[in-house]
Amino acid sequence: MPIIELFDIHKTYRIGEVETRALDGVSLNFEPGEFSAIVGPSGSGKTTLLQIMGCLDRPDRGIVKLDDRDVTRLNADQRAELRRNVIGFIFQFFALIPVLDAYENVELPLLLAGVGARERRERTLEMLEAVGLSDRIHHRPNQLSGGQQQRVAIARALVKRPLVVLADEPTANLDTANGEQAMEIMQRLNEQTGTAFIFATHDPRVMKFARRTIHLVDGRVAENHAPVPVEAAVRSLSHPGEPRA
Amino acid sequence: MTRTKLWMIAYRGLTRNRRRTFFTMLAVALGLALLITLNGYISGVMEDGLQNSIRLQTGHVQVRAAGYPDGKHSVQWKDLIERPEEIAAQAMAMPEVRAAAPILWLDAVLSTGEESVGLQVYGIDVNSPLHDPLRASVIAGAFLEATDRSGVLMGGRLAQSLNLKVGDTVPLVTINANGEPVEAPFVIRGLFSSGVLVYDESVLFMPLARAQSFALTGNRASAVMIELHRREDADKVAVALAQPGLQTFTWRDLNAFILQSMDAAFSFYILMDAIVIMIVAVIIANTLLMAVFERVREIGILAALGMKRLEILLMVLYEAAIIALAGVVVGIALGLLGVFFLTQNGFVLGEMATTAGNLPISNVVYARFAPDLFTWLAVWTFLIALLASLYPAWFAARLEPVRALHTE
Ligand SMILES: Nc1ncnc2c1ncn2[C@@H]1O[C@H](COP(=O)(O)OP(=O)(O)OP(=O)(O)O)[C@@H](O)[C@H]1O
Ligand SMILES: [Mg+2]
């Protein structure tokens, strides 16, 4: 059963008279444990889509199901509840709380989720270890490199063991080496924990890691390369360009 | 979410911009310190006026004849107490009473070669401890003797303005018990300075016996003046001394006008207090709003991580509470320091004191610790500061996580 189901999602932004159609009828499913990339040109609606999936925003039309539950009509507090329990976020600009150190940043989602002190400590340290930052736990974000900051963000997204991690351009502000390292860590955690990862990205390095790539163009799904069984892959190779059913 | 952690994030938010936090805290502290000091001083002025009035004019309890007119002096026999010593003795027997003695009030006119001034003459029992403060305030010459048939005690300021000195003889005119004007010469035995300028300019003391013979009142007196150990006992003593043909007054009755104008003055000062508190509130609201604007993104992150609106609201309120509490604590400390300073070093009011209407204010007035008033001010400063932070808190809670995240 899919963890996220999107049916005919529409989203239009209005600034004064100007309307921007960011999403124009997107329908997609995401399965547990996937490692997928949403790619497409700038302005194609990737961020908008992630925000709607992550209950940060609501579609104008269409239905979003999270873990088989319609979340489209939930109020602000109910959506906050979902975000704190089942969704992890990783942002392009790391989005750490500058006044908290690495440990406290990673601990924060557990505090929000009401996890007890002892378990909180264990899981926080475990996650920091998993991203290789055990020796940096009391550094503030401004005392960490970009790559280290993004690893703190990865730890923070995963510490509450979410169903899915939504990552918006996680490598855009990292150099090649750090970008690769971040991707490797996420891939490893995906394999170890079974948490699904969905990326929005321009970055070929991310696409290279992805097991499925979804192309957005002008707010529509142009191509959707699902993790394909071997014979289907062979078929698609023999009939290039043929649209999938 | 554990409340302590909200506190922690709020606190961390404050340490981010230490200077701003400090100055906001200081604004609260200085505002409150100013209020406490001012109110302590005003309270001192009021209390001083009341104390002076009690000490010099009214006493804590007075017993008068039933017919004694309100608001003016009379020496007609029907208006006077017939055996004032008995009442004084009865009062003195009560443990609450510190001193009690008869007094006779006369209106008089003093004429020098050039000018005439209207005065009040107080015929007093010079041996009563009631007049110890007066005895202590003699600045030239000597205090009166009970048997002195021609001596008077005059305010130093009055003597100065009339160009008189100790030993000079002055004629006094009064209307006696029969309604006839009588004149007699008196010698200035001493000069006093009570510290209350109005008083020093218009009151003359002479021994009771001489005042009685001057106005032909026999042994009668205008009133028996009673001083208590504690002014709270006034009602009790007044009730105990009540008897037909007499009326008793407590210091509250006798100073009703002063108490009333004190109340009126206080409403004015409450307005002033409110303005200062409002200014402090605006500063807090402004700082917090700036802090919220500065952290739109951070609040967006917290919201994205699943912090609820109420929690964000509380977080900002905690921040305000920490600033306000620190400000109030420092403000109380500074304010008490200010009050303490003014209890040691009074303001010399000088001529200002004479223009304070009916309030017999001392020449030098000191502040007074008024714990009730100070607590009230501190609590209100804190509450209003919290109230003022509701808007920034509400603003923060209303931020959309998406919009907040877009701000880079
Ligand atoms: N808050 C907003 N208000 C108005 N228009 C918006 C808003 N957010 C996005 N848009 C518009 O919606 C469209 C889709 O934006 P979105 O951010 O989803 O694109 P994207 O694929 O993430 O682009 P990029 O690769 O540059 O991040 C764009 O045309 C953008 O200008
Ligand atoms: Mg984007």
C-alpha cells in the first residue's frame, strides 16, 4: 500500500492580479522505502509538490492521502501533528535553529513528539553517530561546515523515524564531495531504516542515486520512471519514447 | 512538548540579541524603578502632610463640646468643654494613649507699627508630652513656662517677616468670651521652627492659663487633644471617651479634607503610572515584534517540524515573561534603592511647601517605603508587559510554515 497518494493535485499562486499555476493535475503514488527524485526545470512545481505532500501547504483541488488518510482538509494543528510524527524535512538551506547546538537541533523533533528524556538522548546520539557527527554535538550551526550542517539536518529529519523524508534540493548548497557524502548517508539510512526518501532536485548527482525519477514540467508529471522490473525495463528500452500506460 | 524546552528555546532566543534583550529589560527596570521611586516619594509627601497635621493640629483623637462650631474657632462658654482636665486624665489612664491635654484656640490679630497679621493662638498645657515636638523645635530663646503670664512662642519665619526677635513685646487683640475685643501686650520668649512653613507663619503658642484669662474662658478649653501610640486605636479611644454633651473626632474625621485631596492626588498619579507602564509596554511589544520578524524563518522551521500555533505563541510569551520578570526584579531593586536614597536625603521643598494648599508639608520631605503600592506597581508592570507581548506572539503563531521557510 502506498504511503503517499496524490490525486489530481492543483495549486495556483496568486500575487495581486498575477496567477501562477504551480501544479496542474498531478497524480502520483509513493511506496514505503522508496528513494525517488522529483526533477524538472526551475519553476516546474517541485517545491510546491513537496510542500503539499509534507502538509506544509494545501492544494486548491485534489486529494492528498498520507498513510491512507486524507489529509487535505485537516486544520493547521492537525497538520502540525502529522509533520511532527510521520514526516521528516530536509531543506536546501539546512534550516537548523541557529541558537541550538547540533545535539539540540536533532533532539528537537523528539521533544515535539513528546519522547521521554532517556530515549530522546539515546536516539539523538545514535542519529548523530549515524551521520558521523559524534564529535560535533555541541557545535552551533555557525560553527559547522555546510556539509556538517546538512548532516545535522539529515539526522534531525530521521531521528523521529518518520514514514517519509522530503528533501528539497538537499545538495544544492554543497560541493561535490559533501553532496555525495550526504547522498550516501541518506541512501544508507534508507536501506537500514526503510524510511522513504523523496527529493526535489536539479542535481544529476542526486538523480544518479535515485531509484525512481519523476519529471515535472509546468506543474504536470511528464515522465515517471518507477522502479521497474527487469522485463519492463527491457521493453521500455526496445520501445524508447513510448508513453507508459 | 515539554514546557521546559519551550522555555529553553525562548531563552536562547533572548541570548541571540543580547544587547537588545538587555536594553528592553533595562527599559522595564528603569520604568518600574522610576515609578517606585516617584510613588515612594509622593507617598512620603502625603504621609508627611498627614503626620504633620496630626502632630501639629489635630492629634489622633479630639474631644470637643457638642456645640463647638465646625470650621471656625469660638470662645463662647457654651461651645467649650467645662472640665477638660478630667477628660484628659480619663484619656491618660488608657493604655493606648501616649499623651492628652486641653487646648484653647483663639483667633487673634498682631499689630506692629506698620502691619497687622491675623494669627491663631494655641493655649497649650506646656508640661504635656503632647508638645514635646514643639519643645524640640525651639530655635531661639526658650520654651514656655506654665506660669508665664505674658510669654508667647512665635514661628521663626513670622518673626523674621515682622522684624521681631526674642524679647520683643507685641500687642495682641482677640475677641473674648463675651464677644468684646481685648488687647494685651506679650513678650516673645522663644522662636520655633516646626518644619512646616504654613504653621511657622501663622501660629502663636501661649500657656493655657494665660490664654484662658486673656479670653475670659475660665477653666474651659476648646478641646482635649489626644495622641496615641498607634493611630489604628483612634476609634476605640474615641468610643471610650464619648459622653453626652461632648463630641469625639478621630484623626480621620479631622483630616478628612487632607485624606480626600490625597485620594484625588493619587488618581492623578495613577494616571501618570499608567502612562509610564504603557511606554514600557510599547517598548516590549516593539522589541518582541522585531525579534519575531528577525526569526520568521526560524519560526517557520519550528512550525515545519510540527510545533503548534499555541506552542509558538507560548514560546514568544515565555520570552516576554523572562524579559519582564528580569526587568521587574531589577526595577524593584533599583526602585527600592531610589526610595532608600530619598528616605535618607529628602528634597528641600522650601517655598513650594507653603503653596501645597491644606497639606501641611514639611520644609524637607523624605520618601517612604510603601510595600503595597510597590507590589501593585510591579505586578501591573509585569502584567501589562505580558499583555503587550500578546500581539507579537499572536503574529508569530499566525505565520505560515511555507511562507516562513521561503524567507532566506
Ligand atoms: N509563494 C508563492 N507565491 C507565488 N508564486 C509562487 C510561490 N511559490 C512558488 N511560486 C511559483 O510557482 C511556480 C512553482 O514554484 P516551485 O517553487 O514549486 O518551483 P520549483 O520547481 O521548486 O523551482 P526551483 O527548481 O527553482 O526550486 C513558480 O512559477 C513559482 O514562481
Ligand atoms: Mg524549489
